[in-house]
Amino acid sequence: MTPEEFEIGKKIYFERCAGCHGVLRKGATGKNLEPHWSKKAADGSVQEGGMLKLGTARLDKIIALGTEGGMVNYDDILTKQEIDIMARYIQQTPPVPPEFSLADMQASWKLIVPVAERPKKQMNKVNLKNVFAVTLRDTGKLALIDGDTKEIWQILNTGYAVHISRMSLSGRYVYTVGRDGLVTLIDLWFEKPTTVASIRMGSDARSVDTSKFKGFEDKYLIGGGYWPPQYSIMEGDTLKPLKVISTRGMTVDGEYHPEPRVASIVASHIKPEWVVNVKETGQILLVDYSDIKNLRTTTIESAKFLHDGGWDASKRYFMVAANASHKIAAVDTKTGKLAALIDTKKIPHPGRGANFLHPKYGPVWATGHLGDAVVSLISTPSDKKEHAKFKQYNWKVVEELKMPGAGNLFVKTHPKSNHLWADMPMNPERENAEVNYVYDIRDLSKPPVRIDVAKDSGLPVTKALRRAVHQEYNEKGDEVWISLWGGKTDQSAIVIYDDKTLKLKKVITSPDMITPTGKFNVWNTQHDIY
């Protein structure tokens, strides 16, 4: 490769590939891409175990067309030249990015509006409970949309490809984290939402959450790094950096790993703790933030590779996908122990999951799968007397709802809804990637309703797929918002449905609506409603 090609490959790999395959390409949700097997020998020799080394031609096809294991096709995202560059780039030795210290964080910290200079009360008339924070992935921006009027309220600069937005317990602040490690703090009390602080945690990141326990409301913010593999603790209202903790160490198999990335993080509702999931090691950390100077951590062994997850209905148990092990780990945050390790179909990817009352099995939590054509329903415990009869099913997959293909990223419902929505954006087929399937949770024997989101948007058909992704309910639980994620040069949209009738209600689109992905309703995100 020429130096110019190498730089192009490095940029594309960071933006499109590192999240699944790792910065050092050791694999997690995606396969290992180290040169020892990606680079084909001149004599056509095979690697250890008899697996053929891939080589440029084979890699070119995989990148262009995708795989049934959950990798999307890139022939409508990258040019032929870029695909050729990537096929050669991942046969090179991975470059190692620099480390990032507490001093580096301090140097990057910007307190734009000090606390004393911020409003003392809400200065606008917007219903903040029903505001949606919408990631505009490829532009490095966040759209804040008024859920009542369906108008774009404000678009702000953030980190590149914001992975999640999290809300303060008060509902005043929005925290975002970009894949470039940039954290922004947005104050909704101004007449127009305003970024009041920012900080960089490293070169790659995915997760943040605040402190939620009584007496610590929004006092601290925790952020998880993909590179360097570590987590950072900051002041909740200023982002002033306080502490950095490395996650490098031993896996559940007893092997050292140099890149154990921090995946999902959630704040406990019953203790001053964060649940921190370390992807490559399969270790779940319960981090006690009651004394930051003398940090106490409980380490729980589960399975590799930990990814995303959410609370069960009681908010006592955290359910997280060990997706490369095809398992869901359930952590009892009351006892601080692993409650169960549940086998599922291939590559579970729940997002935050979905909780509802199954007519036969009682309380269940749902996850979809990147690698299999089902939605798995797992029975979860309940302290309610009327649910005692369901105890026999706890921590078992009690039902698998059929999907027309693999490639699901998110499932979603709401306590006021009778529906379970499931997407398929990672499926390579247009008829799957551009739709949602909606199940009636009162009678799951009924076939799901197919919702053609791309067609309902009214946007013209393009060569590139518009992936229907990430369903999010409004505050009242009677609308479902879906991102129609098009190419960077194609028009995208937010498509809104009436949850009771499943009829189209509104399409939000504009020249500024570029590559929308995750959407986070303030009220539902504040209170972990899913």
C-alpha cells in the first residue's frame, strides 16, 4: 500500500470497522482480522486449524457483500476503490493508537458555560420530557426534536457518530459520547439548547451514564473507552476529569488481553453503583461511586464478548449480551453476583432489550440477534405475589419469535403498549433492512405485522439501502419513532407511527436530517423505560 492508501484505510477502519473488530483487530462481535490469517501466503498455505487464509480477492467480496453473520454490505457505502483499499489494509499490521491519560483529559476539557452562569430555571416552553436526542451519525451532530410539535428544535455539534445520549436524572442535561471519544454536555434549560462543556476520553468510546442513587443525583459521570481500554469518572455538571481506571487484564479464560474495551454502562437504581461491562474479558464490574478517592469494585465473571444490555422490569437485574458466546448474562445488583448465564441463538444484540408481561410465562425480557432469525424471550424474576407461578421459568428462553432473517439490532416496547417492535438493519436484503416487524404481545401466536418504513417515508428509492433502525417510544408510549438511515448523500428521515393502529403518523425530514441513527426520548431514557 502507498502511505496515502494506508491513511485512507486507517480512517475508514476507525469509522466503520473498529467497533466490531477492535482497534487491534483481535475481534469481538466481529471476527479476528489480524494479518496472521487475513493475509494469504504466496504459496496458498493454510493457517493453524486448517482454515484458508483469506487474501485480497476474498476480503474484497466479504466487504462488498456482507455476511449472514451480521456484517452489512459496504458496496452501497464505500466506493470500489475504497473497498479494494480496505481489503489490503486489513492485511497490514494494525497501527497502535496513543494512550490517553488523566492529564490528556484535563488538557482537552472545555468548560464553556460555568454552572453559575447557567439558567436558574427552564427558559423555554418546550415539554422537555418528550424531547428526542437524535444522532446524525456521519455529520458529527445531534438533533434535538420537540416530540410534541415534531419540529427540529436545535442541531448541535458533537463527537463523530454519537453512540448514545444519556439524560441527567433531573431531565435537564443531555450527555453524548462520540466514537471519537468526545463527550458533550448539553443544557436544555436555555432558550435554545446549549453545549456547556466537553471533554475527550480517548480516541474511541461508546458509553456514558450519570450517578442516579439518592444523594448522588448527577454528581458524577462515567465514560467507557474503546481506546484506550479504560473508564473515566468526571463531574456530572462540568465534566471536570477526576479519575481514569484501566481495564487491561485477564479474561474469564485466564488469558491476558491488551484491549478489553468498555461496552455498555448503566447506573444502578438501588445502590450508588455503576454496572460496567468489559467486552473482551467477559468481566462485569460493579463500581461503587460513594467514595471516588477509595474506589471499590466488584468483579463478576460472565462470558465473552460483553456488549449491550438493559434492566429487567424490576430494575434489579441487568441483562447483558455476551454476543460472541451466544449468551445473555444476568447480574443481580442487589446481591452483587451473577444470577444466570443463559444460552441463546447466535450473536444476541438487545440494545437495551424490551420488558413485557407474557400471557403464558409472565415477566420476560426480549433480545434480538445479529446472527439468527429469532427474537428470544427470557423469563425474569418478580417479587409480585401474582407472578409466583412463573418462577419455574426464570432465566430460561421461554419462546423464540420467528423473524424473516438475521440482522436485528433493536427490540422495543413500552409499559403502555401491546406491541413489540423489531428491526433488521444489518440484514443485507433490502426487503428486510428497510422494514420493521411488530408483534402483538397479547397473542404471540399471531404473525407479526410487516411495516415498510422506507416506502412509508415517501422518499425515492436509491441504490443505497435506507436502513430502518432503532425504534423509540415517545413519553406517553403511544408513538414509535424509527430512523430511516440512508447514505451520506441520500435523504434520510425519522418515520413516526401510531402504536395502537400501526398507521403512519408523521415523517420528519430535511436537508439537515443526515444519517439519523439512535434516538433517545428524555423521559424514557431518564427512567430506563423499555
